Amino acid sequence: MITIGAQHAIALVARTLLGRGDSALVESPSYPHAYEALRLTGARLVPVSVTADDGWDESALEQTLQRASPAMGYVMPDFHNPTGRTMSPELRESMLAIALRQGTTIVADETTAELAIDAVDTPLPLAAYGPAVLIGSVGKTVWGGVRIGWIRAERQLIQKLTRARSAGDLGTPVLEQLVVANLLDDFDSILVQRSEQLRRGRDHLETVLRRAFPEWRVPHVAGGMTAWINLGAPVSSQLTLAARNEGLLLAAGPRFGIDGAFERFLRLPFGYSAEETDRAVAALETAWGSLARGPMVDSSFLAEVV
Ligand SMILES: Cc1ncc(COP(=O)(O)O)c(C=O)c1O
């Protein structure tokens, strides 16, 4: 099914597969608008940790599937947003095998899957290891303004989604679909260009951040479009608020978790030019300096504001 971007796909799949009282496995941190879409169904979100250093908490993922038997699991196996991590072939296989036994539908958001930067050993796509519903989009490969995404699933589920969809919208604009169909012939070269742009952006951001903030932990990511940085102190909301005063809009770490976690983390996108990144890092330096001087504010309040 062609959808109006991946967000539309996530919301549609969530409201078709989930109901009040169900549980849904999610990664923590994850893409915040997916949390919102899943929460709207009345489902309870059960988080499993992913870190920039170690990737997925494998035993927690397997045990959560076994113990909670969630109706749905929403995962980003390739260049996870925000950590940039990629799930190992072994975990793909075991996750899908347990999910199949427990009756859990695994929904993989592959919006970032084609944003490889380093030539690392990329596992096969998730669906090569077992049954999964796949969501994708051209939002990150081409442009977020082209509102075209998709859902790949068994025919039966697609029919259910079609019935669920018509109350909210009657289809994806054909003009945008034709634009994307037209790009498909050149897609490989578009991906190469995108990868080069992201490599330049990532390398530059890593270099300037390590120079400006030696106390931060800046991970090296092999793909995706964001770095999940450990600030070394629980000040993410304060920092983003101070950065806003410098004209820099960022989402604080807690936006990417549930229940206020990740106050020590900051997600920084690296898809920008060197000049824009330099301006952002200069603003962050001023903001960081103001934190060191200013009084510590109640960060639970700030998490609400940002
Ligand atoms: C992981 C992930 N999924 C889905 C989306 C939404 O994509 P779209 O613009 O196609 O709705 C985004 C956009 O930021 C994203 O990062």
C-alpha cells in the first residue's frame, strides 16, 4: 500500500493492529511520533533499550516478547533513529522466531534503512529472516516534502488496512506517486549522492563536536542521519532551552524516550552543510557555557516545555 509518508503508515498499522489494553513493544529511545501514534490506540508501550555503544538489549528484547506477548512490536533494525545502530542477523532471526510463536506482529520502520554511510557488512533486510510488516518512505532518501511512503505486508493485512484507511483518507496523491515513480530509474545514484552528503555531514559534526565538547561522548555511526550523544550530565532539556535562546531548535533527549528518560542525551542530525553545522555548534557552545554559569533549573518542568 502506498501511503502519505511513513508517519501515515505507522499510524494506520498501529490503529489496525492495536486496541486499548494491548501492549506494544517499542525501542527506547525511538522516533517520538511513532510513540504518539501507538499511544493513541490506547495500547501500553513496553520499552526495550537500544544504546549507541551496544545496540539492542538482546535478552530484554527476547524476554519482553516472551513475557508480554505484545500484539505488535515497532522496531527500526537498520540505522535506528536516533542511535544509528543496525540489528545483527542473529537477533533479527531470533526476534522474528519468538514473535511468530507469541503471535506478535513485528513492524519494521525502514525509513532510514537506505542511509548507509560506511561500507559495513549490512545484514539482509528484516523480512529475509521471517514474517514482518515493513514500512518505508522517500522522506529521508529524497525529501521529506515528497509525502510518499509505503507498507509491505501480506495481502490479508493490506485488505484490512484498506478498510481501516477510508474513514480518514481516500488515497495517496497520484502526482507525488508519479514523481517518485519517475525517480526510481535514478534511485541508485540518488542513494550514492545522499550517502556522500551524509558522510561529509557526519565526519564534520563528529570532528567539531569532539573539539568543542571533549567531555561529551560522540559515537561514530555507520549510517542514518543522527548522532545520539551522551552529555555526561542530565542537562539535555536545559541545554536545548538555552540553545533555543541562541536560535537553535533541538529536541531534548527525553523526547525520544518514555517516562522522562534520556536527560543525559542529545540527538543531533548531521544532514546539514558544514556551514550550518558550524553555526549550530557555535550556538551550542554558547548555550553550554550559559548552563555552567546559570542556576540549575528544575528539569522536569523544562522537559514539558521543549
Ligand atoms: C524513523 C522514522 N520513521 C518515520 C518518519 C516519518 O517519515 P515521513 O516523513 O515519510 O512521514 C521519520 C521522519 O523523521 C523517521 O525518522
